[in-house]
Amino acid sequence: MALTVRCQRKYVGISAQKVRRVIDVVRGMQALEALDVLSYMPQAAAREVHKAVQSALANAEENESMAPEDMWIAEIYADEGPTAKRYRAGARGRYKPILRRSSHITVVLEERF
């Protein structure tokens, strides 16, 4: 049975829909290769996903003594976090809702030889 390491970044200030666009690119990749790809992506969500993958790699190295070269992304997903609801004044006495969405990013790394 392969060993797995998990990392979760909670309350990231980017909507889950935008994070999923980045996550779909690196799903199933080797962890070090995914870090290289994420560092060159222009999306703001790529920085947050990069932090999550890097943290999971550090957990694997420090806590489980696993080699980073052997780590692959087994699972990676973004769930919706809480939505902060704000309101802005609109024309003719109306109000316009502003929804500040957040997300939770989960990365599961698996050791493969």
C-alpha cells in the first residue's frame, strides 16, 4: 500500500471555480514537475495551489521521511469556502450585492517508485 501525505489550505480568497481551472492542469503529475508548471502560470490561483503542493511536499519530507522525487499528486481538489456578502449602493436607491467567495484547497500526495 502506498503512503499518502495530505495538505489543506483553507479560506483562500479566490473562488473555487477559478482554482479548479489551475488544479485541472496539474492533476496526476509528479509533484516536482507540478511545482515547475505552477510557477510559470499567470493565474493568481496558481500561487495558492503552488503553496499547497509545496507544503504537502514539505510534510512528506519532514514527517514521513519520503523523497520528493517519488511523490505524485494522487488527489487535488478545491471546495467552496464561506462567502462574505457585501452590498454596494446602486442607481435609483437600489443596492448591488457583492459576493466575496473563498475556497479550500486539498492536496494528497502519494509515493510511487
